[in-house]
Amino acid sequence: MLDDRDYMREPVYRDRPRMPPLSFTVALLIVNAVVFFIQLASSNSLSAAATADAYFALSLAGLKHGFIWQLLTFQFMHAGWMHLIFNSLAIYFFGQPVENALGRRHFLTLYLSSGIIGGLVQMLFAVLMPHYFDAPVVGASAGASGLVAAFAILHWEERFHLLIYFIPVSMTGKTLLAVSLVLAFVGIMVPNSSIANAAHLGGILTGGFYVRLFFQSHWWQEKLHKRRTAPREFVNVRAAKSGSWHSSAGEPDEEESTDHFVKSEVDPILDKISAHGIQSLTAREREILEKARARMTKR
């Protein structure tokens, strides 16, 4: 038979291994590097560099002119090689474990929100003390600060090792958060600093608040529990052949389906979080929690 020969067989595409999805942490590093090389290319022309700074670096004057996009674009620009390298190291070392713990969507939301709110905090200080803070701001440090805070809260009591200026340091998550806050506050008090410490502070507070609200708060778990235990009334309810509840209109009862989903899928995951922490969840378990959260917010 011809089809017994290897070269005559149809290729089985479904058996080929799939490429893993690109990590958002790596994607951010790539985008930052690409934007920086574009900045280097445009720096040969003073007018092009000045235009890029005026339109894409974050400044009080730009926001007054309605350049709201600066709150996003400034996060991908950098003032020099060392600026890019240190921010990239922070994003890589803290971003990857945070992305693994929170999932890709929450990771990106936390990062960009930390950058945006950090930029707004910096601009607030520019309004209050223009002589010290009213200067164009670039850099990923606000978003990176949010990742640092998220990592610190997720590893609150755990001891880990960091390289600070190539010096190995051992600390816990709560120590890392305290040190980060102190450095940001002290930096704000130093006049004419070339570092956007107010943006760092805003990023730290945003990243910490995000993790506490969405991953260490029990508000949505309590909502699930209330819906699971609340009494319900059925009007002309009958059991279908499939065994699921139907209403008098003949449509499946969505509330009963939600209760079954919570009991069978969500409860074991909540027990796992209580025993081992949010970082112990697999990607599939995080997806199930997202589905549960989406169902609850519709009610």
C-alpha cells in the first residue's frame, strides 16, 4: 500500500508541539529595547529628539495641551543605556514570578496601571512643587516599582536573595516593600533629584493595592459564598431529563449552574489558596477563578 510509506502519509499537524505563548515580561523588555533604539536613531536630529520628548515624554505642559497618551508612552522611553538596563533587570527578575502568580492579563494590567498612576503622582508633585518636579519624565521605573511591590506582598514572609548593585542581599517580602517605600520617600525629599521618586511611590502603592484587592482580599470569595448559601425560590420548576433545573419558561436556570460550578470547581481552589497561597495555583486554576469572578460581577 502506498500510504504505508512514510513519504505518502498525511502530516499530523495536531501532534506537533505548540510554541509556548510569549511571556508578557519578555514582551515588555523587547518593546522597551526597540523604543530605545528608535530614540537613539532620532537623537541624531535635534528637532526629531525634541519633538519626541515634547509629544511622548510625560510632562505637565504636555498634559495641559491634552497629550493624555503621554501617561502610557513615557513608560517605554529611557534616558540612557544604564536607565534602560536597570529598569530591564527589575522587570525581568520581579516581573516573571509576578506574571506566573497572577496570570498574563493581570500582570499587564498591574504593570501599566502602576506606570500610569505613578506618572500622575509625579505630575501632582509637579503642580505642588514645580521648581523641583516640573521636568519631562521617561522610564519604566514606575511600572517596575509596581512589580516590586506585588512581588513583595506575594512573598511577604518568604526569604529570598537579591543582587543590589551586584551585592547579594537576603531579605523577606515585607522588608523589600519597606525598603522600597523608604527610598521613594527619601528621594522625594531630595530637591532637584534626577530620579522620578514620586512616580516610584505611585507605582509601589498601585502594585501593592492591586494584589491586595484582587488576589489577597476575600470580598469576591465572600460574594461567592453568599450566592452559594442564599435561599432561592422556584416558580413552576421542573426537572429536565438532563437533570438540570429549568424555569417555567423552559430555559436552564443559570443560578443553579453557577452554584454547581462554584461547589465543584471554585471551592477546592479557594481551599488551596488558603493552604498554600495564590502563587501555588496553576494557569488552569487561575482561569477558573477568573470565570467565577466574571459570573459574580454580572450579578
